[in-house]
Amino acid sequence: MRSLRYFEKEMGNKKILIITYYWPPSGGVGVQRWLHFTKNLKKEGWDPIIYTPENPQFDITDDSLQKFTEGIEVIKSSIWEPFGLFHQLTGNKNKNEVKQGLVLEKPKKTWKDDLIVWIRGNLFIPDPRMFWVKPSVKFLSGIIKERKIETVITTGPPHSMHLIGLGLKKEFPEIKWVADFRDPWSEWDVLPKLMATKRTLKQHRSLELKVLKKSDHILTVSNSLLESLKSKFPEGQVSLVTNGISDDKTKIYEAQTERTSGKFVVGYYGMLNEIRDPETLWGVLEEICEQNEVFNHNLEIRLGGIVANSILDRLNKSKWLSGKVVSLGYLNHEQVFDEYQKCDLLLLLLNKSDNAKWILPMKFFEYLSATKPILSLGPEDSDLAKMFEGFSVGEMIDFDHHSAISQFVLSIFEETYDLNLEHFQRLLKLYSRSNQTKELIKVLETL
């Protein structure tokens, strides 16, 4: 009688260990990619095992995501994170600002704020989850032996997850290791704001290169990031598997002929801080309000997610925008999709930074599911801008292109923009999670 090991050898061992910091009940964009990949891999006959912290210190939770985890094996171990140290330094006064990164955006920082930023940027490399690396390598070594796991996937940020993969690769040179880069590492646009020294930046580059050299395959989410990773290690196997939209959200909604609320609703959902503050857009909206009484009467701005106080203060002090802003706070996965349907125009904001053109945000794919026009602000030569080419789903405009922003907003308000539902359908099909999982499986099968 042939053993289970024989069939695994003949058919391929489909056990995959996926190392991720973000997993439900964590909310936000960091959890979505591998939550849905894992679900779809299981449908395709693979056996994914999730490894994630038992007590992570994320401040955004979303219990609505738990339904996607049914039937998925999850292994956890304890993690120590240094946020408690930051809280002691500040007397717990701004612990949420520290966790959310908003301390970086404060217009006037105290010496304690600067100390926190410097410590975070120069002592915790690559990130504050670094203390989980060695314990995880030790813990997972037993799991790999016991479960005969042959494939490991790490996804970052936080990039400490890749250092766990690096440690396991040293322990088990025969395992196949895939490193998934959802964002840049050594070229992360926040590093300068974290006061990272030249020595610190060199450490980031060194660790990143070790991961690129030792991993068997590298995944990433945009063409520009793919080219960047290839330039650092040309010999590496690098593949593009973009983010996407879950299959249950690919249903096309019929375009509404009338505004259900009677308002003209402009909505933004996500992190809104100084690095992506659309100042020119606020000025455009004020200008149109001043010149167009009907627009002024109907405009409503809905903001969901974490919004910097400085931006809320600016809007609330505006002569024309004050009273038009609805701040919704954090919304769970289901609530945010309901919110998209209330909007007449959806905002998608890239960071005002050099590597913004590399980013292809998951929010773009989510917005597609609402079949509402999208106004994206950022570099017009970005990967995201290319997604709009040839499709009547909205426009990508430079942050400071005042007249173009004004013309587009008015075209949506006056309903003269030619929105094409077939274009939404084509993009949703192409970037559905099930279709993206097929691309992932192609990579896994090459291993």
C-alpha cells in the first residue's frame, strides 16, 4: 500500500506556510490580499496554513472578515511589540497617534514626539515587529519538520515577516520560499520622515538584498515595484501578481439615473494624512461652491477612516466647506462597500512622494465594484494612471492640476462624463481574486 508521502511526492506537496502579521480580526488593506488568496488556494486543492501573531497590537479590527477564514488552519504564537515603551514616554497621551503613524503628521512636535520618531526609525529595523523574528524561526522549525512543509510564503510589510522567511531558509535550505512585497522596503517614502540615518538606510538595503538573494521567488503588486526589485537583484525570479477584488464584489451595479440622497456626494475612504492631503482639490471645491449655487447647496464630503486632525480643521474652518463634511471614522469591510454606493464621486489619493508612481492600491479595485466615477490624484506617469488608460471609469490627475480637477468634478456633477459599465466589468473580471489566484498558482507550480 502506497503511503501519503508517496502521493505527496507524485502529485506535489501542496502544504503552504503563509507568514503574515495581518489576519482577522485585523482590519484595513494589509489583511485583504492573503486572506482571499488563502481562501481561493484552498478551493483549488492547496493546503494553506497561516502563521500570525497571537496578540498583535493593531488598532483597526474588522470582525466582518472572520467569515472568510472558515476552514483555514491558523497557527499563532505570542509577539512582543515596543508600543508600550512609546506609551510610557508620552504618558499614554498619544498612544493612538503612535500606532496609527499620525505622530509624524503633527504640525508642531514636542521633543518627545521627535524622540519617538527617531527611535522608531533607527532602532527598530526593519520595523517594530523585529522582536518576533527569532522566536518565530524557532517555533516554526518544529512545525515545518512535523508537517513536512516544503513551501513558505512571507508577506510584508511589516518586512520583519521576510526576516522570518530568511531565518527558516537558513535552517531548511531545501524549502521553497516566496517573498511577497506589497509595498517598497528600502525605498519606503516614510523612512526620511522617520529620521532614518544613512547607517539605518544602509541596514534596510542590506536586509532587503539578503531577502531577494535567498528567496526562491519574489512577488509584488505593481510593474514599477517589480522593476525596482529586479534592478536590485537581476538574477532573482520576480513575478507580478497585483491586488484585486474579491469575487463576491464583482457584481456590476446599474448606474443610478438620480441621486438617491439629493446630494452630490464626494467620498474618500482610507488613511488621510498630510502626505496625501489634496489641498488643490479642496480649493477647487471651494471655488465651485462660490461660483455655483446649486453645487454649493448639494455638495457633501464623506470621509471614512483615519483622518489627520489638521485636515479636518482646515475643512471645518473653510467658509464654503464647513458643514459639508461628514466624518465617519473607521468602517468595517461591509460598511465601506455600502458607503461607496452613496457616493457620486470616489476619491483615490496617492502619497505626495517619489515612489507614489509605484503604488497600485487595492482601493482602486474596491472602487471599481461600485461602478462610480473615480477621481485619482497623483503622478500622471504612475502605474495607477495606466489602469485608467482606455477605460471610462474615471481619471488620474496630478495633485496640483487645478483646471483639470475642476473640469472633471463638474463633468460628474453635471452628468456629462461618459461612464462605461462594460469597462468596469472587464476590469473586475481581469482583477478578480479568483483570476489573480490562478496567476499565483502558476508561480507556485514553477517551484
